[in-house]
Amino acid sequence: MSGTEHGLIFRLVERARRRSAWLYHFNAGACNGCDIELVTCLTPRYDMEQAGIKLEGSPRHADILCVSGPVTRTTREALETIYGQMPEPKVVVAIGSCPATCNVFAGSPFIDGPLDKIIPVDIYVPGCPPRPHAIIEGISLAIEKLVLRKSGATAVSQ
């Protein structure tokens, strides 16, 4: 394959990746406020799926891990397992104030968070709960990071 053909295929794959992000959502002990707002993004009013963003049922097929809630002692192991099951490259989005700071749960003996203490976080979406527009913007930033990582991984392997 010539360099021109390889470049064309690379650009085509990169374009397709921008329009096919798959999310895996993990509730690490949230009150469900952020979860409701994330699911609202999938309704016809906001329609994230129109942009190719799909909620995936398996972490093994997901590109983006969306985490809501402070990380509790009982959810930490599951979170680490799910993060390990996701293929590289992957991006983590912390949805709401709880994964970022533990919010009102900070200092509780039942909380192991914040999230960045457990797994690396790429994008923070602030709010309690954040509005759907903010979540969509955060996921869009995550897609951009993902595309850069994938193109960087491809460039290194050439």
C-alpha cells in the first residue's frame, strides 16, 4: 500500500471514529441525579445518538467511560475491573461534582474517591447535577481526546 493510500485510509478511519463513540456508564455510588441527566442526553430532545454517540452495555466495546458519583468502598473494585476491561485508547469522563471532589460525601469512611485517585480522569463535567448541554460538551471533548490518542497510537506504529 502506498503512502497516499495509507493516508487516505487513515483519514477515513479517523472521520468515522469521530462519529461512532461508544460510552459505558458506571454509577460509583451516585444519587442518580447525574445518571438521569446523562440518560436525558439520549432522548429525542438532545439526541446524542444523532452524532454517533451510543450508550454501550459492555465496557469491552466502549471507548469512553462516564462515571457518576463518589467512588465508594463497595464500587471501587468493580470500577477498576471495568476500567481494565476497556480497550486502549480510552477516555474517562467524570460527570458531576461527586467524582471530582466527593461533594457532600467527602470525609466519609465509606468513600474511597475522588475518582482521579482511583483511575486517570480526562474530562470533568461540573455540576450537581450537570445540565445535559454540559454533559454533551464534555463527551464531545472526550471524543476529541480519543481521536487524538488513536491517531497518535497509529502514528507511532507506522
